[in-house]
Amino acid sequence: MVQLTDIHPLTGFLRDHKAHLERLATTGRPEVLTVNGKARVVVQDAEAYQKMLDALDAVETERIVRERLASLDRGESGVPAEQVLADVRKRMGIKRK
């Protein structure tokens, strides 16, 4: 969640980028940079961004599993287990040994 203390003018970021980068790494929260008082860009620490992507991927995987289970509950034909596992491996970047 973006807090009011995480909103800064772009010019301030350009003037003191080292302090902003340190704050991004320390807090893990993104900063909203403004131009003429309007939100223009969001800047985020790479590690925090990756965590966000990982969480989003986990939510999407769970959504797919729930959707497939619901289709089975409705009596629809399912996807073979091998295909499901292959999809999970692909999504998680796990190679088959």
C-alpha cells in the first residue's frame, strides 16, 4: 500500500536519488513520483518487485487450481493429472528430471 510519505515529486527524486533508493531498499514499499502534482510513475526496489511478482504468480496458480476443481465439481471432464503437473512445472520453472 502506498502511504502519503511515499509520494514525492520527480525533481526531488532526481536531486537526491541515493536517499530515495536507500529508502526503497529499506522499506520495500514503492514510491509514487509526481509531475506537476499528479502521479506519473511508480518506482520500486527490485527485490520487493520480485516478491510482488511471486505473490501474484502464486495467486494466479491458486485461481487456476480452484477453477479446475470447480469444473470437476460441476461434473465437467477434467484435465489429465499429467497435464496439470506439466502446467504447474512450466509455471514454476521446474524442469522434469
